[in-house]
Amino acid sequence: MSDYFLFDLDNTLYPRDCGLFDRVDALINDYLETVVGIPPERVDYLRRDYFARYGTTLSGLMRHHGVEPDHYLDYVHAVPVAEIIPPDPVINEALAALPGRKYIFSNASRRHCERVLAHLGIATHFEEIFDIIHFDYRPKPEPGVYRQVIGRVGGAGCKGVMVDDLVANLRPARAAGLKTILVDPAAGAAAGGRVNGDRNAPPVDAVAVSVHEVGGIVSRWRPRGWRF
Ligand SMILES: [Mg+2]
């Protein structure tokens, strides 16, 4: 088995500042207010609370409000992806240069992932999409879903790398023995791809300004026994 990469999708494969996720975020608020009927002044608090307790707003809505997950996912991802995400002329090359199997590991729905991948023209790089539906709506960072993904795509002697824009989502991957790359424009620019011993540094193996830097980062691990 060759080595592999688990890629988050939103704010990882396209830049956070394009605003797509802000649009999804606004639709989540809208859903809580208009569909679930939560008073506007409670929406922010509830979202923070559910996110902290369960990993996603959806998990809290399912547990406490009987929300039907597919309805919610279709509603909040109804954004004009092609109008919002800028074209990325080099992402294809950046992904092609990574010598390992690639998978999407996302808390969004498969439909949303497919739309974004099609727009960027990169769907063929990925062997499989592990979306939130795949794990019965259990989200990252629940350790159980990492065990399932790794059990499915990992194998004796093969190594994995996870790439995500949230430290919280990388923590269980690191605990499971994967190398972790945080995509964060601000932290990446400050760190130049490396994580120093600074106690304020994020608890990951490397930080990148964008997904384009992943190839350069993994090539630096090669001399330390990594086959990439
Ligand atoms: Mg993300």
C-alpha cells in the first residue's frame, strides 16, 4: 500500500478569504432562525455551544431539535460555488506532484464536495470522498471517524498525512500517528512551513499558506524516513 493524504475540503482546497464559507455560515444562521425557529439572539450562542460539544452545529441540531440532516446539508450548501471560488491554475499540478493516494475527509456533504472538486477541476485526483454522511453524521474531530478512515485507507507500513484548516481536526489525526499540515495563510506566512518549538505554535507538524505548499513540505520529510 502506498502512502496517503487525507484532505479537508472547505477553506483547505480553496482560500478562506474567497468568502464561500461565510455564505454557508450565513445559511446556517438562517436555518436555525427560520427552519428550527431559534430566536435570533440565541443563534450565536447555540452554534458555539454545539460546535464545542459535538464538532458541528448539525450534530447539536440532530440531538436536540430532531433536525433531518440531509435537509439541513442541502439548505446550508446552496451556494453558487462557481461564482465564489476563484479559478486556481496551479492546484492540479500541486496535487499531481503528491506521490500517494488522496482522499477527501470533510464535514460537508458529498454533493457539496463534488461541486467544489468539479469547479476546481480536481475530482480525478481523489480515490474517495469521506463526507459526513459516510460516518452517520458523526463529524471530525470525533476520534472514532478517524479510526474508521484510517482502517479503510491505511495499511501495514504505509504512512498518512492529513491536511486541514482547523487545528482541532488535526489533533486526532496526529494522535493516530499521521503527519499533520495546517493550512492557515496567516500562521503559514509567519512560520514558513515549519513549526518551531514556540509554545504558541500550533500542535501540528507543519503549517502552509495554501494547499500548494503541501508538496514542498512533505518533500522535506523524505530524508527522515518518509517515502514521499
Ligand atoms: Mg475546513
